[in-house]
Amino acid sequence: MTRNITKSARIAVAALALAPATAMAIPMLYEEQLAHSEETRIIRYPIAGIENQWWFNYRSNVGEARKELASDLKRASDTEDKRDAWDEYAGELKDERVDYVKKMQKKGYPVGEVYVGD
């Protein structure tokens, strides 16, 4: 019985020794960080509660950007391809958001702004 516990203990210690090496995270690309930052800015609800063609186009374009990112990452053969995919995705999210907000502002719908003061 003592022999089995010792053998089990050795296996457990060996597993713990390997865990940090196998659990090391791959650093996130700068472009991926920017893309995730843009994702937090995705507009979740229509401006002024108005569900119009621009809202539906915006949501559709965001979904399409996500699909394109997944496809680009799947085909990426090196780090540069991944960087390009994330950079393009972040740019598309930003462009779509800005276009939607500008169209709504042009039509006179109120667009909220937040100011942080001292």
C-alpha cells in the first residue's frame, strides 16, 4: 500500500511540475488588444431607440466583420496574417460605428456623449 501511495505521489508531483509549462499563455497581439477594445464599443441598442435601416445595417455589418475575422484567422499561416486580420476587424468595427452615429446625428437623433471632468 505504501508503494502505491508513493508511486501516485510521484505522478502527482510530476504533473504539477509540468502544469506551469503547459499552461503558459501565448501573449496577445497588439492588434488583437485593439480589436477587443473596439468590441467593447459596439453599440448594443439603437440610438434613441430608433430601429431603422441604419441600425439594421450596422448590426449586420458587425456580424459580417466577425465572420470575416473568423475566416481570416482560420486561413492565417503566420503571425503577420493574424495581425492583419485583427487590424482589419478593429478598423471595420470602428468605421461601422462611426458611420452609424454620423447618419443618426445627421437625421437629428440625439447621440449621448460622456465627459469626464476633474
